[in-house]
Amino acid sequence: MIQRVGIVGAGTMGCGIAQLCASQGFSVKLHDLFPEALAAARGKIKLGLDSAVIKGRLTTQQADRAALSIDYASELSGLTGADLIIEAAVEDLETKRKIFGELDKRCPEAILATNTSSLSVAAIAQATATPHRVLGLHFFNPPVSMRLVETVRTPQTNPEVFTAVWDFVLMGLRKTPVDVKDIPGFIVNRVMRPYYLEAQRVADGGAGIAPVDTAAREIGQVPLGPFELMDLIGLDVNLSITRIIYQACGRPERFKPQALQEKLVELGHIGRKSGKGFYLYEGSQAAGENPQALAFLSAGPLKPAAAWEQIISSVIAEAQMAFKEGVAGKSDIDTAIKLAMNFPKGPFEWLNQKEKTRF
Ligand SMILES: NC(=O)c1ccc[n+]([C@@H]2O[C@H](COP(=O)([O-])OP(=O)(O)OC[C@H]3O[C@@H](n4cnc5c(N)ncnc54)[C@H](O)[C@@H]3O)[C@@H](O)[C@H]2O)c1
């Protein structure tokens, strides 16, 4: 039974996961290599708990109790005694392997999980002599409010370990776990890749940028079109995930990074955070398409409605491929895409709708 949770890395995700676990009554120990990161974590978590009180999600007493249930450890050895350790340090294989090698020696009883977004869980587990107790727990940002947790098993993960962590996510944290195989991008980052890449292909086919986003919102009923979403995520962050998945999958044409995004990143037009991406921004408001982005596009005959059809079809095709490869079940793929993207339907539900309307 998982009661004590250790967390490695007190950045954006580590603080969010610590706040989440503490709010659900778990005893938490949070470690970071850098004392200044640990000091900042205290403040961040306090702000997060205060905000939960203001939003009515926690009472003041619950927030106070959660704050008191988190200990801050400047040494990794401070996590000894935890039942589950969730690693949320920087996205670097060697760093994570080093941490897991240390955890293997210092915490022989604990289940070891990594929050990696794009690295192989098996490659991280290989740094231990006990890969049967290692799995992936991919939380989404911010962990407190995002319901989805991709729960990733490697061929060596012990089924009992997987079940214990599944129950912890479902009943302990009250989140929605989905059962995923250890493949590049897991479900969400892989199945959603064509959303971003196909959008750039259709834009270059003449559909443009804003018209494609409008078609996505009006026809697909999604909250954000692909270009709006890339601007929000950051074109640089999104491109780096594409590059990792492209390489890890053996450089297939469908995952090839697009020149449009590469050129914009080179120019520093990386989205909302830089004031320019596919759109220009005045404060938090989009103020029209970025002329520089439009200048990189070719003219073509493709209309926005056909462009949306092409984008969503490529997402469906990727979901079908992932299902055939045994990455996850159809309903887990649908759940993951709906919860992570706030989409009204998952790819298989879209496919069913398309098939019904064909007759
Ligand atoms: N930010 C996101 O949206 C997001 C979403 C899902 C998953 N992730 C994954 O979560 C992990 C953390 O991401 P983040 O955004 O919180 O990063 P971050 O840069 O905000 O925080 C990383 C923290 O790890 C600490 N750290 C670095 N090396 C360490 C070591 N050897 N031991 C202990 N602590 C160490 C750093 O001091 C920093 O505080 C990454 O693997 C990332 O891919 C991030």
C-alpha cells in the first residue's frame, strides 16, 4: 500500500505532483539537488495551496495539513522509507539514469517511477538492478488540475507493481490512469504529432494559418486549433518533442519536423512567450497572423474544411497505428486525447462518427 511518496526534482512538475499528493493525504518528501530550487518550491506550493482554497477546492485546514505533510530533503537519501518515488528532474537520460542508479541503492523497497515525457522508461530502468519495480507515471501540466496520468509499463515492469501504482493514481490521487506501453511519446505526444505536423503541411498547401485554426474550432469543436496550440505550448518545446519522436521512431516521413516551424524557431518566433509565433501577440491577445510565418508558406488550392479533414484523418490514422502496435487500447487512447487536449472526442470516436455519416 502506497502511503509515503518521495519526489525527485522540485521544478514545475515536482512541485505540482507534491501539492497533488499532499492534498490527497499522502506524506511527501520532496528532494532537489539545488537548495535554491527547494526554497522556491516551498513558496510555489504555498501559493498553489492558497489558490486551491480561494477556488474552494480545499478548506484552509486541508491546505494547512497538506503544507505540513511535505518535507523538503536536500539529500536524495532523505527519500529513504518512501513507498513510491516519482522522479521529475530535468529531461535528460544521463541525469535520470544517475538518479535511478542512486535510488536503486538507497531505496531498495520503493517503487520507482519517472515522469519523463519523451525518454524510454526501459532505458532509465536499465540503470537499476531491479527494473521490475520501475515504471513511467506521466503527469500533465498542471498536475493538480489535469486528470490524465499515462501509466507506462516496460516489458520488465512487475504486474503487481503496475497495479499498486494504478490504484494509487485512481483511488489515491483521484486521477484517470491509462495503461500505456513504453514507446516514444506514449499516447498523447505520439497520437497528437500529426495534429501539429499535418497542420503545417496543409497550411503550406494553401489553407493558411488562421483559417485552419478556425476550421478546427468550428468543425472539430476543439478548444484550440493546431497553430494556436503550438503558440501556447511554445514552438521550440513542441519542435523538440517532434525531433525526439522522429529520431526514436527511425525518422519516418510522417514525423519529420516541418521547415515552417524550424525557420520560426530559428528566428526566435516561438509563440506567446516571445510575443510572436504563428500569430503576433499584444499582451495575452492574438493580434493577427505573423506576416513572417505567412511569408514562408506556398500558395495552393487547399480549402480550410478539407484541411481540417486531412488533419483529423492523420490523427485517426496515427491512433489506429498505435492501437495495432499494442501501445494502448482504443478506449484508453480516446480517453487520453480527450483529457489531455480537452477535445470533445477521441480519435476512435471521430472515426465512428465519420463512418456513420458516410451512409
Ligand atoms: N513541464 C511540463 O509541462 C511537463 C509535463 C509532463 C512531464 N514533464 C517532465 O517532467 C520532468 C520535469 O519537468 P519540469 O518541467 O518540472 O522541469 P523543471 O526544469 O521545472 O524542473 C526540474 C527540476 O529538477 C531539478 N534537478 C535537476 N537535476 C537534478 C538531480 N540530479 N537531482 C535532483 N533534482 C534535479 C532542477 O533543479 C529542477 O528544480 C521532465 O522529465 C519533463 O519532461 C514536464
